[in-house]
Amino acid sequence: MQQMPRLLRAMEAIGGDIAPEAVLERIVRTAAELAGARHAALAVLNEDGDGIGRFVSHGPDPAPDDGHEPLTRMLLDGTRPGPPARDGTGTLLVPVLVHGVRFGALHLAAAPGESFTDEERQMVGILATEAGIAIGNARLHAAVRQQARWMDGSLELSTALLAGDADEDNTLAVVAEQARRLAGAATSTVLTPTPDGGLEVVAASTSPAAGMLCAV
């Protein structure tokens, strides 16, 4: 394969980030650059696997005759993984698997009047395999970081609860703060029931950004 150095650099590029969102964007951009595609997109299945959760695209919008319909159909119909498909119109459809499970698919469109070479199709197929590995690694890192945040939050909350001089208001404030931070939310509130059957806000936490918006 004459383009092996380019392929190796591309594989290294998509594995160089551990943030899931950054990995998806880098995969699409790298695939387009590797194959010289005019447009590239990664369609990701939703959590239920019965629809498209999102598209990550690179390059100009696709032309009407090489849009995302084939990509959507391939994902929802459960097309079996295989070599990159070619439909004769200068497009590629490449399944992306994560831990052997369908995750999404790459859709590449060549420039008008051009088509992808056999070597380009082969390289994109290899890149899609590497992309699945990179996505799996990014998910693992994200899960580890989330678990570490929950452990830190639990420790801080336990410390507040066990502190001899801790009062109820302070403890509930810690609960609200940790819940907001761990959930990545803008605001968090702690509610307690009232005698008349309603709910009362007894503690709240707001991120600095959200607080500035509220002030405005």
C-alpha cells in the first residue's frame, strides 16, 4: 500500500485524544483528509439503536444526490459490517464498530466527477476499525474520570456529614454542590416535603456561569 505512511499518521491522529466528543470530530476530519473527500460525516446511533443520535460532519454540505439517506438506511437496517461500500456515485459508506457492536458509520463524498480509488477505500476501512478502538478507549477514560469524580464527591459529602460541628444547612449545601458538580448541571437544588404535601427548597448550588446569566 503506497499510502501506508499517511494511514499510519491518520491512525495516530485519531488516537491522540481521550475526550469522546473530540475523538468523533477528529475521526471525521481525518477520514476526509485521508481519502481526499469533499465531505465526510459520522452518523452515531442513539442509545436505543433505533435511530440516529447525531451527525458529526466535516466539509461543505453534501449534494442532494449524495446526502445522508444511505448512511441512515445502513445503520437502521443493520447492514452487516464489511468492506467500505461503493455505490458508483463517488461516495463511501463504512461501518464503525465499538467492542464489536454497531456504533455508527462513516459517509464520505468525493468531489463532483471524482471517485475513490481502491486504495482509498481500503485505507478508510482500516481507519474505521481504528476509530472504533479510539472511541472505545475514550469511553473508558470518560467512565474512569466520572467514577473518580463520584468517589471524590462521596468523600467530601461523608466528611461534611461526619464533621462534629457540621449543621444541617451546611450539609445540605454540600449535597447540592456535589450533585451539581457530578451531574455537570448548571444548577442543583435540594427539596424537602412540607406539612401541606408540597416541596420546599432547602439548599441550592449554581455554577458561576449560570449565576452570571441570572444576574443579567
